[in-house]
Amino acid sequence: MSEFETFEQYQLFLNYETEWSKYTKEGYDNTLKILDKLKSLNTKKNVIDYVEAWIIHEGLFMGLSQNEKEEDLKRLEDLTNSVVQNRGTEKDYSLRALMEFEHLSKDCSIAKSYIPKSIDNSNIRTNLIVAGFI
């Protein structure tokens, strides 16, 4: 919870995770609204960048994004670079690995280069799933 300055920010983040996990248009649309609300509450940049990157991934994966694909890919590159450089948690490296593999370079060796830092000192289920997938 140290990433959040208020309980409302934390609760919105949890709501984002629930909506994102639905893999539906409604869930996707709700994550966009939650992102706007998080921004309006001056949530820390690393949280915003992390959430936005996952939303872009889902939009690309499900074909729901209203943006040009190249615009989304550039934004995804910037956001994932930002969280890795500015926060650098295991989940940030896992995010970057998956985005490299599925959207950016699509090079398995580049994606795999992020895996050690995504699973070092961590047994977070999502990170292990991403590592296994790649």
C-alpha cells in the first residue's frame, strides 16, 4: 500500500484489477474510467504508468483500442520503460517482458532478459505465469 497516498487510490487500483480481469469491452471501458479517476486523484506516476500499460495491452489484445496501433505501441514502450527505470519492481520487469514478447520487439531473447528481475525475490503468481509463458 506504500504506493498509494489514500485509501481511495488503493481501492480504485483494486477495482481496476477486477475490471481488467474480466476481459470484456465493459471491463475495458471501466478500466479507462478508473485510470482517469486515478489521474484526477494525483496518484503516483509509477502506478498510473503501470495501470495504463496494462490497459493498452488489453486494448491491443482484444482489438478495443480507439487509437492507431503505432500510437499505442509507442505509448506502451514509453510507459514500460518508465516503470522499469523509475520504480523497477518485479511486476514492472514482468510487464516489460510480456510487452516485449507480445507487442514491442516480439523477440523472445529480449523478453527473457527481463525475467530474472521479474522473479528475483518474488513468487508473485502473475510474474511466474508471465515467465512461464515467455
